[in-house]
Amino acid sequence: MTGAFTVAEYVRPGTVDEALAAVAEYGDRGRIIAGGTNLLVDRPDGVEALIDITRLDLGYIRSDGGLTIGALATVADLRASPLLSGPYTILKDAAKAHGHALISHLATIGGNICKAHPVLDFPPPLLALDADVTLAGNGGERVMPLEEFFLGFEETALGEGEMITEFNLPAPAPRTGAAFLKMGWTHVDMALVNAAILVTLGPDNKCQEARIALGTAAPVPFRSKQAEAVLIGKKIDDALIKEAAAAAVRQAAPMDYHRGSEAYKRHIIGVFVERGLTEALRIAQGKS
Ligand SMILES: Cc1cc2nc3c(=O)[nH]c(=O)nc-3n(C[C@H](O)[C@H](O)[C@H](O)COP(=O)(O)OP(=O)(O)OC[C@H]3O[C@@H](n4cnc5c(N)ncnc54)[C@H](O)[C@@H]3O)c2cc1C
């Protein structure tokens, strides 16, 4: 990061095709800007052109059996959408937990995912809701599970010349409950730990599906498959919840940095998995 951030060119394409043409034209010298709430803080070196995508028609949130969310849907859009109900509410809860009212009309879901930092709030709910991400490039579109998009710390599967256009979330099965949890040092801070947890019960009341998505629990947001495996096919009770929480703590590899030590984060991860599972189970059971 440098003190000043000056670019020679600022382009504002009106369509995805125009944006992709600009991304291809500038290559490494250009950078997409959506809300700018990460980029203008990072102020990366060597950027000569900003490609402002905010005129593209990608701010939608649509119900189509599942849910389709354009990359430019903002934190404010997600907070206000009546479509984010039932298990999708965890995405609204993450938007409500997004620190700053002042930037809520700028910050986009696409920018949040592209930044791919473990403290950010949208990866856990999108992972728990089993989202796919659509990447557009000059060669066409490709769709991948969001889980495969995060490759490493601030490293994604976004290829050269590509941008995210939308996210697709399948319709949740009946008897599904979900919970989002976040802890920061203040209510406007980034997460020290965040988590999104989803449970689906089968007709026999056993756990049919469990997704336990953790942020800040590793250099990349991820699903704790080991914790999920503890639950699948079993009747969930307090002892099993504790076992799953212990598995998530074992699988976690939190980074030790200024927001909290590795040991403290591990402790909170255990607490969050226990609380989140208890809450998701309660909702799946139809209890108020
Ligand atoms: C004061 C403050 C508080 C914050 N609090 C929170 C918080 O509580 N929780 C949280 O999760 N985040 C928080 N953030 C971080 C930030 O607001 C979010 O990550 C936001 O969602 C980023 O979106 P953006 O549109 O601003 O991204 P930008 O800054 O515009 O872009 C971020 C990165 O993504 C790339 N990019 C953007 N859109 C696309 C696209 N469609 N396709 C390909 N590449 C793209 C850009 O090139 C850039 O590299 C905070 C930021 C600030 C400044």
C-alpha cells in the first residue's frame, strides 16, 4: 500500500462486454472497482487504470426457485431485500453485521468475495447456502461452486480477464435452519471470528445435511467437512453438537494477527459452532 493512489485513466463501461473488453485491454495495469471500499483502502501499486463497473446492470436480487444475486448488489440492497428470508436470512444477517452504515450503499457482494480475505462477512453465509459463482470472461461464462473459488489468502480462481457477474443459491430443502454469528472488537469492526451454519433434518429427524462455514478460522474461508461428518445421518443432541464443535476447532488453522491470537480464535470457533448448531437445529425443528 502506498500513501497516494493516482491513476491515469478511469473508465466506466455500460455493459459486461464493454467491461470485459476494458479488463482485457488494460491487463495487469487495470483494476476493476465496484464500491471501492476495499480497493481504495488497499491502494495497490502499479495500477494505471480503474474500470468502474457500477453502471453495469448487476445489482439485482431475484427469486427463481433459488436465489440469484448480481455481483453489484450492495450491503444496503441485501439488508433491505424481502427475498432474504428463511435460511437465506443468514445473508441478510451478514449484511446487517457489515460494520459501517456509511459505506453500505457502496460495498458490493462481488467485491467482498473477490477480496477473498478471511475476515469478511459474506463468504461464510454463501458457503453455507451452497452458492455457485458465475465468472464471465471474453471466452464466455463459467460457473463453479464458491468453495472452489477461494484458493488461498486473498487468492481466488478468477482468471485473467474475468469478472464475477452473479451468485446462484439453490432453494433450501424443507426443515432447514441456519444461523450467522460474528464477533468483532466493536460493532463496526471486521470479524474476529464469523461463522454460518446450516442444518437440514430428514423425515426421521436425523441430520440430512449440515454445512458449517467458517471465516477467520484459516487463511481462506472454508467449510469444516470434518465437523459436518460428525452430524450427517445422526440425531443431533447436545453431545453430538459438542463433538462437531471440537472437530471444527481441530480442523481450524486461524491466523495469529492483530484482531486476535490463534488460541483465542480457536476458543470462539468452538463456541460459535456450538451456538450456531443449536440455533439452526431449533429453527429446523420448527421451534420458535
Ligand atoms: C470502514 C469499513 C468497514 C468495513 N466493514 C466490513 C465488515 O464489517 N464486513 C465485511 O465483510 N467487510 C467490511 N469492509 C470491507 C468492504 O466494505 C467489503 O469487503 C465490500 O463488500 C467490498 O466491496 P466493494 O464493492 O467495495 O469492493 P471493491 O473495493 O470495489 O473491490 C474489491 C476487490 O474486488 C475486485 N472486484 C470488485 N468487484 C468485482 C467483480 N464483480 N469481479 C471481479 N473483481 C471484482 C476489485 O478489483 C478489488 O480487487 C469494510 C470496509 C471499510 C472501509
